[in-house]
Amino acid sequence: MEYDRVVLNKFYVDTGEDLNNPSFTDLSWVPSELLPIAEAFRANLRAAQLTASVPFELVNAGVQKRRFMQISIAERIRQKFIPEEATDEHQKFREFAESDEGGTQIADEIFGEINALLSDQEMGPAVAELMRQCPVLVWSAFEVLANDLFSIVINLHPEISVKLINDERTKKRFQLKALSVDELAKYGFDLTNKMGDMLRSLHPLDSIDIMRDAFDVIDPGNKELSKHLFSTDLWRLYQRRNLIVHRRGIVDQSYIDRTGDGVGKGSLLNISRTDLSTYLVLTRDTGLEILKSCARLLTCR
């Protein structure tokens, strides 16, 4: 069977590659102070990946279960009437699935069910909506990582806050005079080991622009981190996240003007398997660069 790549691109299939990075899977290099944050980031990205995989995994499991039942019934009949030819049903299924013919038959059935699912008036839009929500999960995982690292590094090294408060790019966002008495009271009027939390309360790192500025001030001259934060795809992920969250994914003129995406005004933004795969890899690698930067700052001071 010739598989329609357009159809396949509407489903996310976990190939094991998108989050496969030695520095990401093995976090033993991360300082103990940052390890819980790194582990949460890894778990959150994996959760987004698992969520996107649900439709395919359900179809795959259904097809494999049906095939196994066919083989199981045949083997039980054979065992009853021709016991000398009977074999273990699980072994028989493994052999079938691993053979060229069996693998092709299973793949054909999976593709047929995917086609049927996408053609269904209720399930088709549901799959598209699930895919649309996954970039929101991916961006959220990345934003939480950036904010948590920002807070803890400055909590541990409050002298960094002076740079943020004085730098032209960030001082408007982190103005101490904007700190209210009520806000100070939350910290018991003691900012020891809390400067990062305090600055974050003034302005969380909730946009790609503030992330770029803040981390460049914190770790100036880090070209690798800057390259990742200034990635066009990361910026596009942020723009798409905003469109999905604030406009239900309905494309407006503002989005078209900002991104130049060739999508029609008023149409629903569609997220493909390729898109999501790109976002997972990109946030994984950018998150690792932020982690490496913060780990280096902790060990060098």
C-alpha cells in the first residue's frame, strides 16, 4: 500500500528520536541544586510527546490486538484438532509481526484505520485539536524551565540581579520601585536567597523576548545559547502557542503579519507531526543550553 504522507503527517508517531539526546536522557551532569528542575523539564516534554502519541498508539494497539486474537484462535483450534502442530500463540504472533509480510499487513491495517479515524466527523477534528494543544504543552514545559532556572540561579547568586536591574534591555522589567509592601511581606521582608523569586514576581520570563534579554544579561557572550534562543522555529512556536491559547488557533491578520505563514485568515491552525517533532527537538536542545549555562554559573562563582 502507498501511504499518503499528508495523512501520516496529521498523526504524531514516537520514533524514539525526538527526545533522544545523551545530555537529556542522562542528567547526572546537572548540579544537585538544578536537578529537580531538569527532571521536571524532561518529564514535561515527555508528557507532551505521550499526549500527542495517544491516537496512533490506540490505533496501533487495536490492530495488534485484533491480529493477535486471530492467531490465538487459530492456534487454539490447531491445538484441539492437530496438537502435534500447535505452537505458542505469543511466539507465533511475534514471528508474524517481525516477518516482512506480517509487518506490511499490520502497517496497512494501521494506515487504513488512521484514514478512517481522520475521516470521521467527530474523531477527525478531535485528533487535529489534540495536535493543536501539544505545542502549548511543549512551550509551557520550556517556559517553566526558564523561569525556575532564572529564580534559583539568582537566589543563589543575588549579585546577578544588579546586572538585570541596570541593563538597558531588562531594567524596565525589573524595577524595584514597583515592588509593593505586600509583595515584600510575602518574603518576610527578607530577600536573602529570594532575589530571583522577587525579580520573577516583578516580571516572569513569559515571552521569547524577555528570555533572550534576561539570559544574555545573565550569561553574556554565550553564543550557543543565543543561537538557540534566536531560532526562528522557537519564535514561531511561541507565536503559535499564543494564537492557540488566545485565539483558539483561529488565524488572524496579526498572526499572518508577524509570521508570514501562508495560511488563510479565519482558518484553524494545523499542527503536523513534522511541526511537533521540530518543537520537541528545539525546546529540548534550547533547554539543555540554558541548563548548561546555569550549571556553569553555579560552579564558577
